[in-house]
Amino acid sequence: MGFIIAVDGPAASGKGTVASRLAAAYGLPMLDTGLLYRAVGVRLLAIGGDLDDPSAAEASARGLDLSELEKPEVRTRAAGEAASRVAVHPGVRKTLFDLQRAFAEREPGAVIDGRDIGTVIAPDAHAKLYVTASPEVRADRRWKQLTGQGESVTFDEILADIHKRDARDGGRKDAPMTQAVDAILLDTSEMSIEQAFDAARRIVEDARARSGNLPG
Ligand code: DC
């Protein structure tokens, strides 16, 4: 098996940026698993379906085409909320499992970011990071991103979204968001992107030295 780097953490923690920088540094393909759940939510909303209906959500996951991850709609605030709601259904998670696992098992390895990568999708990952930041810092980052995309939303609305999403993602029964026992915590609250990447790289280098595995 190739070198697998699992990057988990809450919404807008900086995990996506850290994951894509690591992928570029090590020459590994990257999978943003949040996009899978976002696309499942978006395609269900497009047909007027109920996000809280387990069988409708599972059917949406079964019909997913990976080209849907490229659509700009999956990056919206509504898509994030829809993703978190469809992600509670075990049938949705089961349907998306094989695809994620197959990605993890490909040579030369992968960087995968999400909520349950180090715990469920790739418990055998060589390096595990749990990237977090304070709710206020995360809300500020997400607010800048969304308003930059042209969405009209206040900081307080985003902060409320963040608290609701943390409670739902961390409180669900199936594969809740949690730090794996062997994951290293990286709090990016006070860090620039460059500092977060440097810290992440050191964590991966330590893991690589321990496992004796060279990525790429
Ligand atoms: O990383 P993100 O904000 O794009 O994720 C959107 C939602 O998808 C998140 O609130 C919960 C769900 N998700 C999940 O349950 N498991 C994952 N591995 C990734 C995302």
C-alpha cells in the first residue's frame, strides 16, 4: 500500500488547505471527501428531495457522478449544510465508503481530508492529522471565502452555522467527527497558511521516519 495521509477536522479549520499543500509537496493525489457529501446533498436538493429522508439520501449517493464534484454549487453555504445533513445517514456513508477506500489504496498513496478518515476510511493511514481552530477564527475564514464567492451572509450567521455543524457532525451515531487516538492535533487558530503547512509537514515527516515509508 502507498503512503496515506489522513487529514480530519471541523469545517473551515484549514484542513483543506493543509491537505492540498501536503499533496503537492509529496506528489500524492488528494481527495476532499467533504465534496462527496456536498454533491450528494446538492443533487438531492435539485430534485426537491428531503435531506432528512435516509432512503432518498442513499439513492442520491448511489447516483453520484464524480463530475458533480466540479460544480460551483457544491462550494456554497447551502451545500455545506446539506452535506452535514445527508452525512448522518448510514446508507449514505456506506455507499461512499468503497469509493474513498479505493482511492486510499491506490499507489503511490493519497492525501484524504474529511471527518472520519483517520478513524473509519483509513485507520491504517501512515500519518494522521486533526486540524482545528477556534470557532471564531473558522467563522472568519469561512465568511471571507463565501463573501468572496459573492454570497451575502453575515459573520454571525456563519458562526451559528459552524456551531450547528460541529454539533451535528460530532454528535451523529455513525462515524462521528472525532480525533483518532493516534492523530496529531494541529490548532491553526494563530497560524498563517505557511506556518500551518510547515507544522503539518513536520508531523508527516515524523510519521514517515517512524514508519520507514517514503511517499512518492
Ligand atoms: O469538509 P466540508 O465542510 O466540505 O464537509 C461538509 C460536510 O460533509 C460536513 O459538515 C460533514 C460531512 N462530511 C462527513 O460527514 N464526512 C467526511 N469525511 C467529510 C464530510
